[in-house]
Amino acid sequence: MRLGSYTLTPTRINNAKAKARRYKLSDVGGLFVEVSTTGQKTWRYRYRFAGSRRDVKIGRYPEIGWPTLGRGTSNSGRLVPITWMPPWLA
């Protein structure tokens, strides 16, 4: 996991435009915004479980906004943990 400042900003997400193919705007710790061919922006989280890579859809931007993910409130520079459990562990 990369430590340091976040690479995603609200301005960068808002300025992201639709392209011919889906693409990602990455942030730290596996968090990213996926921009679809229609311009829809979706928060996703990538993690590894049992040796395989998996993605979790968190929600659409801007319904799930910037402060909802714990930005700007902590001095540690880390994300607030998202309370989520994979369905196969529930």
C-alpha cells in the first residue's frame, strides 16, 4: 500500500469524462473511482482474499461523496475503515 497524500480530489473526479472504454482513477490503499463509457462514476475497493483479487462496489459518486469515505478528518492520513464483510464470510 502506498503511503502519502491522496491522488484523487473532488475536482479530478468531477473533471473525469467518458471515454470509449472504462477506466480507473486510483487512490491509496485499493480505493478507486471507475468511470464508465456513459460517464457514470462508481467508487470501488480492490482487495485480495485467498490469493485472488476482488473488487467491491461501494457506491456511485456523488451519492457516496468525498467526506463519506473519511477524508480530511484524520491527522493520520489513513482512510476510515469501511464496515463491510464479504458475503461468503457472513
